[in-house]
Amino acid sequence: METTQLSRNTNTSKIDCIRTVTFTINGQSTQLQLPPWVSLLDALRHHLHLTGTKKGCDHGQCGACTVMCDGKRILSCLTLAVSKDQSSITTIEGIADNGELHPLQKAFIEYDAFQCGYCTPGQICSAVGMMQEGKAQNRAEVQELMSGNLCRCGANSQIIDAIMEVYIPETHE
Amino acid sequence: METINQKQQGKALSRLEGALKVTGAAQYAGEYSAPDLLYGHVVNSTIPKGKIQKIYTEEILKLPGIIEIFTHENRPSLAWFNFQYSDMDAPPGSPFRPLHDAEIKYYGQPVALVVAESFEEARFAASVLKIDYEKEAFTTNFTNQLDDARAPKRGFATLLKPLPPKPKGDFDKAFDESPVQVSADDYYHGTEHHNPMEMHATTTMFEGEGKLTIYDKTQGTVNSQLYVANVFGLSFKDVRVIAPYVGGAFGSGLQPQYQLFMSVMAALELKRSVRVTLTRAQMYTFGHRPPTLQQIKVAAEMDGKITALHHKATAETSRFEDYTEVVVNWGNILYPVENTKLDYELVPVDVYSPLDMRAPGGSTGLHPLECALDELAYELKMDPLDLRLKNYAEQDDSENRPFSSKELKECYLQGAEKFGWYNRSPQPRSMRRGNRLVGYGMATGIWESMTLPAKAEATLTKEGKFRVRSAVTDIGTGTLTVMTQIAADALGVGLDEVEFEYGDSKMPFAPIQGGSYTVSTVGSAVVAACQALRKRLLKIAQKANGSLFETASESKVSLTNGHLSLSEKPDVAVSFQELLTVSGKRMIKASKTNIPNPLTLKKYTRAAHSAAFVEVEVDEELGVINVTRALTAVAAGTIVNPKTARSQIVGGMVWGISKALREETITDHRLGRYMNPNLAEYHIPVHADIHDLDVIFVEEKDDIVNPLGSKGLGEIGIVALPPAIANAVFHATGKRIHQLPIHFDMLL
């Protein structure tokens, strides 16, 4: 890297570029002062200490950072926080309802759908999104539409078992 | 050996930490915070060998938020001797010392740590730090250096990982004179990386007065504590390492990795709390499963009796350590053979030292062995399973000693029955579904059952509950759950009355969590501590109420409803509160170290066994391989928790499928660097790749391995899958592929 480019960056003072971002996180209105290059994932983990959302690659390759944004599953590591101003975000911490576990969360425990637990929040958020999309008609399609979420412990079968326990595909005649 | 009642063991209990993991409340090493937390980002070398000439830190230090840049030039003075960098799993040689000097030993070597007020500032500064190098000639391809192959050095690590036994009989003569022979010298698998989903991270809390609390991603809290204390010259009591939740490791956490060093160094120097989290690409800049080239020769009589076995492995290692694994020893444990020649050699090249990765050695060595047996069966026109039954080992022929227990035959029979093995037509390419060729393959698995010394502590708390502690981690194996079950049984109480605490170096010593020995090692210590506590409580009861408990022994008392009572006469009882009062203490503690008797254990070969059966479909035109179903029958002694046990085996099977068909780190040997250090190009199975996986646990009783009779399950699920898949691919296509992973282009 050339010195000229470096000094240009140096001159971009932090204060100049801070943005105010307002979003609803798990039902709570939240305001953050962030530089524009902070990812939604790092905003959640570092600024809000909502560490349930996991970083497994930071490149959109593993699905561990999946959250719900305005009802759709997204990869929070590939999303700049400032781009989600005024959005409604649901993270794994907001999936349970007042302490009552979501049926998927219960099924994950019952089917032993995790071992180390690190990919689990992303799997669950992704499954919630997948179910709302309503595209999958059978187990094979659920497997396909959940394949963006990697699991290194090899709990794949149990994860799909747990989702199939809860998911009732819409039948299109 | 005393037997303990097993009310909780055998229950298919869901993981006790389940709710914390499904709600995101479980916190991992890089998720602990402090008000003054700093972020460190590591800079890695961009050459594989040479010297750092200059690091241009000056400009970077002017960037906003940057606190300090650590390099070999300004790092604090550290431990003088090499051995002080050693840990419980260090191979013989000279351990890698981060930021030691200007020398570059491998591509991706950590050369600087940028510390900043925010993660983004540290990451950006690290990305623009300019470094001049003086490049030197290097080589990373060990298969081009086979003339350098040599015997490994011996050391502490080779005690647990024995080198091959001496040759037996006359292999060459027996091989030449046998009517049926199989021979190949091209079995190969490439480099593999552990890639746990959680990247390695350490958060060091600077507590002042020289004290550190370290949240580390590790498989051994005491191992990390030992390393930090030795390297930084700190007192053990000032270094506390906590690893509450570990997002997978599979061996990557068996040794302290450089993020621990970096985080601690920065915290000590800056007197602030510092977190260092590696990137996914940096997860490819420390240990890996070494690429290995293997030769195998097997010969037999016409009736299938194996007469001669030669198995040779040549593996990659680094220039600074001799990493070894047990690759070639398994053949003569699994099959009685009179003439054997087993060799294991290393070739050092310019890479980081390899590191134990799930089923190290076993998953490497069983591949050629079990494929060669399949080839032999075809040469003999014999069923591959019948060939194994013909050569069934009633004792360990390599050591000439009995097995502590071995129900492998039941694995074969129950597995074959449930899978429908004998429905297959033996001829390759003879089974199909539409345009897909169908193949069945099988293989045998084995993994040694070790028990190491460990300590545990059991306590009756002032609330009248029980607490059991060990420094052991739970890397996702279910340790918390099964130790709670074991402790409940050993105390004779319900699950609700006992809490297992773990993952903290302040707790009683446990070795690194690996090698499938945790249940055996820590479980045995938990049993010993719980029994010691029962004895202590009885003693106090005798003190409190001598006449009533005078003749009672530890095995004759119950701990129920807040009372210690005689099992035969429950109304003869004393309350826990009274015991606490009489003892004059707030809690009653007992701790015990379990040291397995080496003389008893030396008399037996102790191993878990498995038989794997696999069905593959291969697209006839495109060569795409799909494992449509697989079954593993396992003999591993007592199964403490069938639910978590099944998950361990199924997880291992997924690893086996991955090794056979997916994962490999590919090196560009012209640049000396890995080309696919990310999860998009380092392929592991996704949900759509994994189909019908089945597990059978056959009954196996073992009074020798340990008081629990349990052999460990972390590795046994993997080892048989790669050869079973390769054999199934042959059955489907008629092609013998000796390289892993098997890709569709190899079949076209």
C-alpha cells in the first residue's frame, strides 16, 4: 500500500463519518452511532453485546450470522448496519416469546440438533425464515434451502429432523 | 472393581446446556467483554520462507484508534528456552514461538499484532501494514522430497502415539509365495484443516496486580494456563483460563494457538483487556491434518487367510517439529498376520507443524488397509465381510495380548443384517437406479481406548446440593451432560441434585480433551471423587451419631431427601444440614485423582471397534457421487447417554463422508501457500449432502478399561467411512480410486 493512499485514509477523521442508525432489535427501538463500514453483525456483537448471532467466516459462506430483517433471513456479516436504518431485526435472542422457547428451539433440543452450538443460532434463524418463505414442499427441499447454513459437528440430519418436526409445508394443489 | 448403580447412565438425556445454546445465551471465548476492551488483529506473512527486513509501523500508528503494533522488534522479553513453549500435545522438536525473531518459517506466519480501540480500526490497519521481506528458496510439496523421508524423532508425544512395531516373520518371502496378492503405492490424501465453526479467539481480562482471567478457545484450560505461565513468566495462580463454551475444535484447540499468545502479550504490555479473534483465513495458518502418501501390500491363501501385510506411510511435517500419528499400526491389531512390515516416515517441508485432527492417524491408516482388503476379497471372489470374518482377531496379534473386550463380530453381523448387506450383487456396475449406478461398500473401524490421570472434586454445598468439578472442557461432545449423569449415579442421587462445573483451570486437573478419552478419564475421576465424598459424609455421620452408623460402609448408605441414611433401614438417617453442622464447615469437599493402573492396562489391548456399511449412487454420465445411506455399528462399551452418543457417531460419519468426498486444503506449491482458505472453497458437506445415517450400539461389557466400562466415541464414527465409501464407489463403477477426496472427474 502506498503512503499517499494511507495519508488520505488518515485524514478521513472518524468523527466526520459517524452515522446515526435507528432500528428495532427484537422489538426494542435502538439507536447507534456508527461509522458506515460497521457490519450489522459487528454492530450486534460489539456495540449491542448481542453475541447470540455468530461470526463463522465474515464472508457470507457459512450462515452462522443469519438474522431476520423485516421478516426475511439475511446474512448480517454481508450487511452494513447503516443500510438497515429503520428496519426491524430479529436475532436469536428474540426468537423465544417471553421466555417460552419457540417450537423450533424446543425441537432442536429434543432432536439433539447441535453439539458445539456455534452454528445453532444461524440454523434456527434461517429455519424460521425458510418456513416463512414457504417454498420447501418436502424434506429434500428443506435440506436444499437450509444448505447455506454449515454445521461442522455433523448434526445435519438432526437439524433437518428438528425442522421437519415443526414445519408443515403448504400444499399447493 | 466396585460397581456403581447406573440409574442415570443409559438415559437418552437432552443436553443440559441446550436452552442456552438455542437462545444465543451461551457465550464463547471471543464474546466476553470489558469496558476498556481493546481489539487485536493479527498480520500474517505473505511469503513462505525468508526474513522480515522492515515493518513500516510508523505511518500505521498514526491511524485513528491505533494503540500499538507488536512485532518481533518490540515484543516484551519472553521465556528464554524453547521447552517453555511446550504444551501437553507438543510434538518432539522446537515449538513455534510467535514474534520470536525475523525468520519466516511458513506462509501465513503471524508477524505482527495491531491493537486498536475498535475491531474495524484494527482490521483496517492490519490490512495496510507494509512489510519488506527477504525471500528464500522453499519447498512445500513433500511428495517431491521423498528422498528426505526419515524415521520420526521420539519424545513425550510418541508415548501416547506409539511408533510402528518391529517387523515380524518374513514379509517378502510370505508375500511372494502367497497365491493371491494386492499391492498399491498411490494411496494419498491431501492437507485438511479443522475448521471449527467458531474461529479461534481469546479475550484476556487484565485484572491488575499481575492477574489475568483468560477466556480462550481451547480443548484444555490447564494446558493454556501452563503455556501462558511458562511463556510470560507468570505464577500459575495468577493465570486463570476459562473455556465455558467451545464452538467446536476437533483438535485445533489441543495446543495453545497464537491468538492466545497475542491476546495475553498485548494485555500485559498495555495493561488493558484485549480480545484477539482470528479470521477464517487465519484458521489455515496453524495446525492441519498432514497430507500422507501410503503403500500397502496384502497377500492371502486361497481360503482367504491373510499371510503377509506391509503398510507404509510417508507423511508431511514441518521443519521445526516431528508431528506423528498412529497410521500403520492398526492392520495387525485388526487382523492376525504372521509376516508384517509396518513403516512410518516423515518428510519435513516449509509448512506449520501438523496437528491432531479428529481421528488422527486412524482415519488416515484405515483407508488403504480397508480398501486393500476389499481388493483382496475381489481377487479371492469372496464377500468382503466374509473375508474379515475369516481373519477375525481373537487377540491383538501385534502385541500378542488379549483385548479387554471386543464385540466387533456383533457389529459385523448386526450391521450387515440391518443394512441388507447380503442383498448386494457382488459384480461391480451390477446394481442401478435409473441413470445412477448403485454400490455397497463396507469397512472395519478401530480406535484405541485410553485413560489418562485426572482429578475431580465433589462437594456437598450449604444448600444441601452436590457440586462436582473438573477443569475439563465441553467442545460439543456432551461432557456436561454425561458427567452429570455419571456423578449422579456415583453419588446415588437424582440429576436435579447435582451440578457439574467445568471449563476452568482453577478446577481440578484434567488433561486436554481429545483422543476419545474424556468420558474414560474424567468420568473415572468423577466416580472416584463422588465415592470419596460419600465416605467422608459417612465418617461425619459416624461422628455425629456413632452408634447408628458404626457398622455401615460407604456402599450401604443412601443420599436421599436431604439425608444420609442406611440403604437397608431408611429411617436411620442424619440430615445434610446436621452433617454440615458437625463438620463445622460451610461445605463438605472431597477430591480424588484417578490414576489408571498401568500394569493392569498393559496386559490388554483396549479399543473401540466399528463396522460401517455404505450405499452410494454414482451418476453414470457425470460421475457425481452421493452417499444415499450409511450405517455404523459400534462396540464401545457402556453408552452413558444414547442420544449424545448417537450424535457423536453420526457427526463422525459426516466427517467420514467429508474426508472421502469433499474436504481438502489445496496448496499452490509455486507460491508455497494454501489456495482455498475459506468455507466456500474448502468444501464440507452441507445439509443437502447428508442423507440416511443410522447407528447401532452393540452390547459390550468391559470391566478393564475403567470403572464405567465406557470406551469413548469421538473418533470411532469416522475411521471406517472413507474406505467404506471408496469400496462402494468401486462396487458402483468398477473403478478403484486411491486418492481422497474422490471427485467426479476421477470417475470419468
